[in-house]
Amino acid sequence: MGRSASWGSVSTPRRLFTSIPVTALPSGGSVSPASQTFTNVSGNRPRISAASPRLTANSLTVNLGYQFGPDFLGRPPAGAGFTITPHIPGLWVQPFSKDLAFQDWNGTLTAQFVGASFPNGLIPVGSMPHLASGGGQWTTTFTLLNTGTAAAKVELGFFDDKGNALPLPLTFPQGSPDQTTAVFTGALNAGAGLVIETAGLNNPLVTGWAQLLSDGDVSGFAVFKDNVTAEQQQQAVVPLQRFNLGASYLLWFDNTNGFSTGVALANSALQATVTLVIRDDTGTILNTQTIPLPANGHTAFDLATFALATANLRGTLEFDSATGLIGVLGLSFNPASAFTSIPAVTK
């Protein structure tokens, strides 16, 4: 937003914002924000009078009232205001926060968030857009980490290409009993980690993706392993991709000199259509395609086969979905079939 004069001084407007976590109320009444951290600007400090969250089926409205101290004589500086970040147990919201500027002198701000509730007070953390298990070749290992200061519940769900629950045989190197399930549930102490591996190497090959939910500060990643022989194994990391409603993702591809690129997509929302814009490395658009994904669906493909225009070229793939919550992953294979993952970049 640039720089602006404020109360006779020059400052960056972003520094004038304050984060306001909003607490849930059973009655829907008003409470003061859970925490308030303000930046003094020439001795004047805004004061929050109340914040009131109101939940409906699929939306969250945050009404924020504010007032200025009696010594305030001027107008709010351009760009000054609040950042509102709701933290409501069991409710996942998009966007995660909103910057709201002071509205002259009317003393009120309103922020609208899209909300979705989930069972057991858990909310989506992110997706791991690809997994593979079986076929005498593939296993996938999931590592979950609690980065917070309190214990957290976790739920790791597995889905196939059509969005159906995908039961997987699981083993736990840290000592828990083996189980076969499409939804693993557990708990992680603060600072702890959990390793989960797919078993059944010689079972029929299955592919899909994984979704992580939690009520705490949990993150993680997956590693899928190509067991070429008992002595030779190849691995690639599948990073946890945070959910971002309506986000666009950019993925680099390289199909030159014998290299090839694979792509995996996962959809964590209702049925969605993903628009794919293919560009060469100069930014010239080569092609535009659409990819339908069912609710909780997944697809994976060799790029040069899916889009012939990318053969023997380098470039970028842009994935957009206005309604879906998509995860994107790339894989780069060299001429000897060794591979590594290519992370998608959020636009």
C-alpha cells in the first residue's frame, strides 16, 4: 500500500494493523477480543470496544466497534486499521485473515469470512496431493509434527481418485499396533512427532491423496518411496500444502533432454473445475484446458501425454479453481527414472 503520513510522522501502514483473535460465544453475544496489541503512533492509541462473531450455516460475520481517545484531533492516516484473524474451535474460515482500514468516523468495521464446521472440533490443516502404495513397488510415509505448545488431536484421511475413502494398511515405526483404515485419528503432545507408513507393498497398487485435520498447530509432510530393489530405493517428499480457497498455483515443468514431468491434483472441496493455463519459459500461452475433479477427488498424469504442447519444452503451469480447495504437486523424472518433487507456488 506504500507509505503515508500519519499523525505528523511517516510510517508504513502495515505496522498500524493489529491482530484480533475472535473467541466463540455460545450465545452469540459480544466479548472483548482475546488479545490486543497496538502500535502507538505519535502518542495516540485506538481502543477496541467490542467484537461480536455471528455464525450462520456457511458464513462468519465479525462486527468490530472502535473508538479513539479524547486527545485524538486528526483523521486516521491512510492505510491504518486492523487485521482480523478469527480463531474459533471447530470452524475453518477463508480467508485466514482480513486487513480492514478505519472507515472515517463511523466507528464500525465488518468482515465477512466463508466458514465450514468439522466434527470433533478439528479443522483442515492442508493436503498432501499424492500418495502411492502397493504394486510391489510403492510405499508412502507420513510424518506429523506438533509445532505448538499444547497437545493436539490429529486426523489423517485418505481418498482415492473418485473421492471415496481409501482404506490403507498402516504400520507405526514408533510402536503402535498396525491397522487398516481410511481415517487415522490420534493425538500429539507439544513438540512431538508421529511417523505413519503404508504397508502392503505387494498389495494391488492404489493412488490417491491425504488430508490432515487438527485442533492445534500441527504440520507435516509425506515421502513416497519407489522400492526398485531391496537395495535400491528412490524417494520424493510431498509437502503439506495449506488450504487456500480460490488460490492460483504456479508449477514449473521441464520436459527437455529426456526429463519428464508428472502432475498430481487433489480437491478438498465439492466438485470443482480446475483451469490449467500452460506457458512456455518466455511466458507465452501455449494452451488452456479444464480438468474436472469430483469432491475429494484426485488425478495424476504425465504432462507431455496429457498436454502434447509441453513435449520437449520448459515452462509453467497455472492452476486456478474458483470453488475448489485444490492441492498441486509436480514430479520431475530424469532419463534413468529417478525422481524428485516440484513444489507449487501460490500466486
